[in-house]
Amino acid sequence: MKKQLLKGTPVLFLLTLIFMVSNSCKKDSDTPEDNPVNWSFSETVNYEITPGAVVSDPVSGFDFGFSDETATSTLKVSKIISGAEAPFAGNGYKIEYTGNEVLYVRIKCAAGNRVLGMMYAYPDGMFNGTLTQDWIGMPDMGTDFDSTEYYFSLPQPYDLGPLKADGKKRGTDLFWFSEIAKASTESGKTTAIGLQSYTFLHDYYIAALNPALKQSATSAYEVKLPSYAYGKENYYQAFWRPLGLLGGYIYHPTINFRFNANEPNAVDIAHETAHYFINLIVGNEVQKTLSGQAGFFDNHGFNEIVGRNNLVEELAYFAETATGYKINELSEPANSFGNNSRTTVDYPGIEGFGATMLYSLVRDKPTIQNVNYPSQRLDFPIIGLTYGQVFDIIAQGATNTDHIRTNIQEYLSLEGTGTQSERFPVVLQRIGWSYSVKGILVDSATNTPLEGYAIENIFKGGEGREYNDGQVPRPIDITNADGTFNLHHTVFPGSSFLRFSKDGKSFDKLITCPYDTPTSNVIELPIIKLNPNPATFAIGQNYGGGIIFYIDGTGQHGLISSTTDQGTAVWGCYDYANPIYLGANTGNGQTNTSIIVNGCPEPAIAARICDDLEWNGYSDWFLPSYGDLLMMYAHRNIIGGFDTTAGYWSSLEGNGWRAYYVYFGEGSYIETAVKSNLAQVRAIRAF
């Protein structure tokens, strides 16, 4: 049953349309500031609206009144004779009034028909277009048997925190109304648009969500259904700002479509519906910030340079891929972004890059075009998330590219596998988040430059996998006579290694390229020092407080096992009723050990025993990962001292109840056990 908000006036719901100019300093709508139009009007008819009165205007045939029946106002109505061309046949009016209350207009139409309303103003919110005044759609407040209602409000100053659109403010008293016959082509088209939007929303977007987020998104949808409006632009508007709510807003989701013979097409409908869907999963507070981003750039569009602080389009582009659209652009960024200069453009600031980053989480192709050399294809590590998982990440509420990148990495570390987390920087490098670096290589003993060393950037991923920049054939970068070197546009973001090689010897040196540095910058590295004549190591060598059981590709680094067990212990932090998951799920035993001892306060647990150990002059021992234990098992006879009837705890956590161990008897196997069980403990350290 419809709520009676006005005397004799049935309405479906209340919304105020905002025109962002103060009442005391009203803009002359005859001369819009950035899109001059010559307007002419019929003679103005003036009315005094008294409390509770409804005014019937013979000029327009409309009924006017206030939602507050105690309100009074002076109303002025004139018909538009000439001005900006509207997209629909109909009639336009200049409507001005005084007072501080919400004005409604009821427009009569033939039974079963509806009236489309437009205003001459700035688009507001998310849109595909430019910030100029034009006819834009208004959502109606409800269609009765023979009438349609719209609500207006007075203008107010534009000061709403994150809802700022580059100083562009709504300001209009110009309106256009078109009656659409029930059986007309236009009416059928608007019905089809609504049905297709509904299908995208429910069958593709909401259907992809995990259960908890699906329930909250569905509830938000049912509380406030979206409205549809038609005009000259495609955009989504979440909020309308009413007079009287100082600094506030009214949430009324409105999906606006450009309406002509060929538009909107299915891609337009999918994209704008995606904006509404993102609103459902991030919530209104985050949406306020996202809505404000759209106005910061006039030339926004896919592959435009918009900066890292604009995420609003990225989220919608990614959601579109759930329908099958936008996949080609996001799956091969070399085609989409390759025309941008790597020396002048920060790739994460390109519109579409954030969506590409999100899509890379579900991408299932093992190769990708080289962003720097599109004729080459590079190996591409598959992360393997579902759409539901990526939407869970989006729902955390990031509003810029750096923030959502951080959320992705944290999600992969806590909810995914260690391998997924360790692969992600490689994914970023492959899609263009990579750097140029320059530096100097010197002898650590004499500080003299080291010439003729080949340089390769290496990222050490999960499961012992190493990645380089992927180019084939490998480019050869060599240190110069003064020790200087340069690597261009291919260096991994975050932490990675530079491998310096000469005369059969290789040396890995850790470097860092901060994620927040623009990729167009050249990062100057601190002076890198190495010993060109290092000691040699071998498996089984007694060194560094124990026995070497692993040596990496450089020959200079590896792992050392203590020569005796540290006893038996529980893994720790076991609670059957309230399982405790610490997130010790990486392939690195040292990292896992730190996670465990920082997250589990219990004494005498396996990780803490290793962390506290001081043995043979060393105190940097840790609990091995399961991969470390497998290598220790392979060399168990060289290391010695193992209990071949027992299992040894690894630092790898299975879930809130269980952790991994390796059995050291014949026919070794990996298994999980309850964290409260006792198992053998053997500490290791790195060199």
C-alpha cells in the first residue's frame, strides 16, 4: 500500500533532487557557465502557495505542492520556447520557487503511460562523459494510474566532504518532461533495459558472491531498489543531496543511461549496473568517497591517466568481467596500455590498471604478453581466486589503487596459501607494475668498482621457484668500468634480488622498490657491496653452528641444521572450542616462526623453543618449514641425530586445529596433527 505523504497524493518513496547553488546567490540559468545556450521562455506565471494548498498550473498542466503542508512559497513557472535540444519529444519548463521545503510536481498522463523527467545540469556521481551541463535524467518518485511524480528541492552550498566533483555544482531550474506511451518503442526499451540490468545484477554479480556477502548485498538491494533515469549520459548516482540535511545526503541509487536509437548497449548496462553492485558490497560510507572521485578528471576513460587515487571505475570494470565483457582488455594489458610511455607514465595510475590487477587474481592463462615488448609472451603465475573471493577483497572498502593492492596481499597471506601470496609481486610485474633502477657495485673489502658483472633481477617465489623478468632471449646488462649499472622498466615491485654473475660465480643482493613510488621514476639504489672471492660451501659441511643441508643457486647462501633435537613439544595455540588460526602459511620457516611466536603467547611451544635457542654461538634459529624438513629428511644421515620413529613439527599451519609434521622413518610422509600433540623439534638457521 502506498504511503500518503501529501494530501490526495500517492507516492512510492521520497527523494529530493539537488541543485547545487545557494538560494541567496542563484545562478542565471540563461547563461550556463561552461556550455552557453541561448534560452527563451514564455511569460512567467507567478503563484503564492499557501499552507496545505496544491497549485494547478495551466501553463504546464502540472500540480505543485509541498511535502510539508505548513510550508509557503512563491512559485514561478514559464515554458521553454528555445534552448538546448532535449533527447525526447516533450515540453520544457523553467520552475523557480522560494522557501526551504521539498516541492513536488505531479504530472498527469494517459492511463498506463509514464513521464520521463530530465533537468539541465551537471552529471553527478559515476558517469561516462564530461563535466558539462546537459539534459540528464531524473528518477521519478512513483507512477500512479494516470500520473508520475517528481520531487525538487532548493539549491544548497556544495560542501559535502568526499562528495566533491571538482567544483562542478548542480544548479538548475530548467526541466524537460516527455510522456512515454505504454505500448511505444521507448517504453518497451526502458522495460528491456531494466530487465537486462536486473539479470546482470542477480545472475552474474550477486550470484558470484560468497554466502555471507551475498546475504548482505541482497538485503541492501531489497531495502532500496535502484531507480532508472534516461538522458544523454551513462552514469551511476548513489546519493542525492537535500536542503536541510547540512553536510548530509539521501541514499537513492539511480542508474542513468544515455538513451537514443543505439544506446544504451549491453556493455553500458553491465557497466553502470556494476557500479550499483559495487555500492551494495562496499556500503554507503565507502561509496561516498568513490562517488566523489568521478569528478576529479574531465577526460576519464579506459587507458586515460587518472592517478592512483581513483578506484571507482576499476571496481566496475572488474565486475563487468563476470558477465564476459571487458575480459579482452584486462587479460592482455600490453594491448590496452602499451601505448603509454614507461618513462613518463605511472602504470598503476592508468584507468583500467586497477581492474587488470583484480582480474589477474582470477586469470587462468599461464602466459601473458610482455608489456614492454608485446611480441613476446611471458610466463604468468596463476593465483587462482574465485570471483567471490575477489569481491570479498573489494568489500573491505579500499578507495585507491595502493590500498586495494595492500588488501589483496593481506588477503592472500591470511586467507589464501603462502604460494599465492608469494606469486603476487610477479603478477604485478607482468602487468606493468615494475621499475627502473640504477646503482653501483663495489668490492666489499676495498670499495673499488666491480666491472663486467652480468645483472639479473630475481624474485624468489613460493616452493623454491625463482622468477626473472621473463624475457627470452635474456637481455644482458653488465656493470660498467665504474661499477654503475641500469635496469629499465622490468624490476619487480617490493623486495627482490639482483643476481650479479661473473666467472661462474653468482651473488644475490636484496633490493627494494617501494610500491608507492611511481613506476615512471628511476630508483637509485644504495651502493651494493660484495666479496668477489667468497668461501665455498658444500652439503654436509660443518659450518655456522651445525650442518649445511641446503645451498641456493648462488652457492653463498643456504640452511643449516642443528646437530641434535631440541626435544619434544606441542605446536601450540590449540583450543578445540575456539580454533586459533595464526596465518603461519608461507613457505619460509623464519617468517612462519615469527608469526607463531608473536601470535601465540604459550611457553615451550615448538616455534618458541627454536626462536629462544642459543646454540654453538648463534641465536637466530627457527622452526623449519615443511619444505625445509623434506630436504633435511633427504640428508638425514649426513646431518645425524634424528629419531627415525617419530615425526618432526614444521612451522606450516594447516588450520585452527592442526599443523604439518614430517615423519622421519622409512617411507617418509607429510601429515597434519592436532596442535596439542607432542612431536620432535629440530631447529635450523639460514646463512
